[in-house]
Amino acid sequence: MSDVIVVDYGAGNTRSVCAALTHLGHTSEVTSTPEKIERASHVILPGVGSAKSAMEHLNETGAAAALRQRFADEGQILGICLGMQLALDASEEDGGVEGIGLLNGVVTRLDAERVPRLGWALVEPWGDAYYFAHSFAAQSNDVVATSEGITAAVQRGSFLGVQFHPEKSAQAGLDFLERCLSLA
Amino acid sequence: MPLARLIPCLDVANGRVVKGVNFVGLRDVGDPVELAAFYSDGGADELVFLDIAATPDDVATMTSVIAKVADVLEIPFTVGGGVRSVADATRIIESGADRVSLNSAALASPWLISAIADRYGSQAVVVAIDAGDGVVHTHGGRIATNTATIPWAVEAAERGAGEILLTSIRQDGKRTGFDLELTSAVRSAVSVPVIASGGAGSPEHVAEALRITDAALIASIVHENPMGLPGLRREIENLGINLRPLKERA
């Protein structure tokens, strides 16, 4: 079995995430099979598509329930962009969508000078610049890093979610992914 | 605001990079995959690939180029040229591109912008505008339309474009600097980011553009000397522009 499961929710492309994992010497599989999500050594919930269709797919395939079980069993999960937002209770996107609910918090339309917020920005307190591309942002008590005052990362238990795209953030992103995957 | 972005643009036809790339230091300058990786290592913040042939045969070739680029590149990239339908956008994005750029097809069928944005999000849709004398031009800038530039930029953003790629046809290829007035006017009319394009001849030109807008598209200034990208970045930073800090491989 591949050592990293990239959760498939039927939208867009997961190719970049898998390419970054390959680059780091990991094998990956894109799937929504619940058993694989529960048992994998690492799980990534990627960030592509829209909240509504993603949640529909995750609920229909049983992947959402499998992610909740994995979280309860303290298995590591990394959420990227939309994948991080989906882990919260709910999102304003697409007229309101109920999330997976691993963390308390909601996703609201981004209040920034330019929306979508596109480009590289420093993440505090981590220090490096990462690539962001988003129109919504997480509001949560579990924020562990910010970028220009906007939620850049949330963490609770074995779930870590980031608003930026590590797979698109050159060396800083690869270093970040490597650190995540070194956590058991 | 996120940091200013420097975006090299590669013109591709039949799977090969065309137009003025000097190949000092590159094994095969015509290979878009190798050149993309080279620019990424040199500190490009993003890349744009423009399929300038976009014939039926060329589409299949381009799709395989996109997949190969996605496998080696760890920065975002946009693909434009010949995007005429949601199916074209789907093919490009699902092959691994982060964003598609629409130009004349958006002008002819503005609903395309929202159709693609609804599916992939606004951040995945760039609308390219070739502007001159206050109006939008088509056919690589050769034909003037009756559509006024600024209202079109506003409409494109309202319909879901997540970024405007604004080329001044007056300045394009001249290397005498960007059209700052046009760029400022469009940027103040919309609330999405704007990429300035056309006219970069020196680090000063790029810095001038980055003082007033979000990103600058560069072509010949970098293609003439691909090895010079890190130096160009440093010169732009020395002119007071904050670019992303580059991180060395450990």
C-alpha cells in the first residue's frame, strides 16, 4: 500500500500534490476508499474544487466518516486549502455547506484588499513564504499560524490544516510537507 | 497584500518553446518542461504558458506538456491560448495546470468565465486583455474591437475572473517600460489582482510596474538570459520591491 493516501473528492487535479510527494520519495494513491483512509500512515485532504461538491462526494463515498474515525484514532491528517476548510464545522461557500467537523470554526468570505488573495505571503510565526490562492478563510479557535492577519494554519489533535498550497510553494513547501510526513 | 510576483511567460507551439529564448546554460531550450524547471529554480513566482498554435493536433501535444510540467514544477502555472470551452479548461486543469487564461473566447462568450469559475473557483480563471487606444484588441493585438477596456475588465471580474492579465499592445515588444497609466486605471476599477504585461526592458521597468500592481509578466528580458533571473530578482529587490525570499534546497 502507498504510504500517503490523497483523499479523492472527485474535483479537479491532485496531480501536483502527488508530484510533490514523489519528489520527496513517498508513494501516494488518490482514493476515497474509507478503509484506506482509516489505515494509511499519512492522509492528505487536498484543496481543489468547490466546497459543496467536495462535501457531497466525501459523504457519499464514506470518506468523511472515515476521516472522523481516523481523527478519533489520532491518525495524522493534513488538510490543504479547501481540504483544511472542509475540516471545520461549516462554510459560507456555495450558499452554506456543512463540513466534516473535526475542528470548531467556520469558513467565511475573505475580507482582503484584493480577492481572490493570490500569491506568496509570509506565514507567522513560521517565517517562510508560501503560495496562497483563496477567496474564503477559516475562523477558528485552533489557529496556529497567520498570514497578514488571515488564518494560515489550524491544528487540533492529529489534524493540521493549512490555507496555503505547500505543493506549489517551491522549496519552502517541500520542506513543510517533509516535516508533516515525518510525524508518525 | 501578498508579495509582488514575477511571472515569466513562455510561448509554446507544437510542444516547443518558440521565440527568442537564449540557450546559454540550457541543454534544450526548446523543451518547455526543462525551461519551466529552470525558471522555477531561478526564482520565478509563477509561470504562464501561452499555446500560440492551438491547432487540433497541437492541443494533444500541449496536454502532455502540461502534465509533464505539473510533474516537475512546484510553483503555480497558468495555461492560455485556444481555451474556447469549459471542456478545454477542464482538460488543461485536470492535466495539472493551476489556472487557465481566457482571451478572445471570453470576449465572444462572457458566460464561459463564470462557467469555469463555478467549477474550479475564481482563482483558477485569468482573463487576458490585449488593450490599446482604450479598447480591447483580438488576434494577437491586430484587430481593434468596439469593447472599451475598463468596462470589460470590470465585467470579467464580476463574472468570476480571479485575475486580469493586462497587455498593453502599444508597449508590447518595445522594451521601453510597462503602460503604467493603463495598468493603474484597470487596477483601480477592479478588486481582483492585475498582472501588468508588455514592455519590460529593464529591472527598473519591472519595479515601476510592481509598485502599482500585483504582478509583472516578463518575456524577452528573461528569455535572452535565462541564467540572469536570480540577478534580475536581486536588482528589482534593490529597487525596493519585496519579492518572496528564496529558500535553498537543504
